Amino acid sequence: IRAEHPACRSYHNLHILESDDENIVAFLRQTPAELTGTGKADTVIVAVNLDGHDAHQSIVHIDLKEFGFDPDKPLKVHDELTGHDFEWGADNFVSLAPWADVAHVLTVVED
């Protein structure tokens, strides 16, 4: 994942996202188009369950406008760990468990 996504190669682009459950940490890393070498911005969103024993559910909040996304349009994301595709918005439900999906590593997919 790191090799394919410039956003994963720097610590200067780390933005902690608000999560309603303290056991779920979420962050976004974004590299602007002019720095990726592809001419396209690269955005990775990660949500992780920190509790190794219990499942947790939360709402992860993203200020879409702050990161250059249209708040009125769903954000298409691809989970690099499971291969599933989702549509995210400003408020996103996650359910993570140690025995199933312990994390989401989502990359923003352009139309």
C-alpha cells in the first residue's frame, strides 16, 4: 500500500479525524496532485480498532471541504485490506473487531 500511495510516505500530511469512540483512531493523509508525480491528488483514510479484545463501532467525521472534496457528493473509497468499495461522506459508520476487520485502509477513488 505504501509503495502505491505517495500520501503514505510523509508524516507532514497526517490529519487526525474525529471518532465518537476512543477505541477507534482515524486519520487522513493527503498529498496534493503537484507532489504525487501522477498529476492526481492521493488521499488515504485509515480507521483502526485499538482494542485487541472487543469490537467497537463509531462514527468517523471528515471535514470534506477542508480536504478539497465536494461536501454534497459522496466520496468513493476502496478498502485496500478487504477489496470492498464504499461511499463516504462527512459522517461515516465503522464497525471494527479484532476477529474480523480490525482496520480500514481506504483510498479515495476518482470517477
